Amino acid sequence: LSLKIDFNGNISSRFSLEFYIYNDQGILVFVGGSGPHHGLYFDPVVSSVRIDIGPLALTSGKYSIKLSVVEGHDRLDVWDDAQCFSIVECLPFETSWDIPSHREGVCVIENRFHIL
């Protein structure tokens, strides 16, 4: 999943971009931040940024992304529901068993079973 963000306006110092993914029940699933997670802060002259997210190991369901621009400790702008998307089907284990988020959690973590 890629998001392109274009900026209009004046930012006086370096800033960070943050995103929050929520499921359809409003539960926070994941947070990403250029500054806090990657040590990447953008100069005020930057007018466009692309965020690449994924691969998404999410179970089937509806999700929304909230975006935020942070300058220092101040949240300059917030876009609720900046992007919404659906995972239509989640079949990660080579079976016909769909894994819906309302029943089995929101993410798929690789797992294996072995006879000992």
C-alpha cells in the first residue's frame, strides 16, 4: 500500500509524518512514524512524500488510515479516514479457510506446527 501526501501551507521547521491504521471497530491496529520509528524528519521545503506500507499481514475486514503531521511536539494537521481499504479475503495458509478480523484478530503471524 502506498500513500502520496502533497503539502500546501507553511511549516516552519522539520516535521515528521505519522499514520495510524484502525479496523472497522475503531481499534488501533498499527502505527508508523517517520520521526519516532525511523529518525527521518522532513525539511520545511518538502512538498510531497510517499509512504509505503506493507506487505500487509491483515485479516479480512475494513480498515482506515489516519495521517498526522507533527512538528516538534505539536500536531499541525490530522486527516481522519485519509484512506479506507478492505482486505476481501485472507487465505495465508494454503487452505480455503478465510481469516476474518472480527473472529480471529487483525493480523496474520507466520506459524508452523511440528510433530516431535
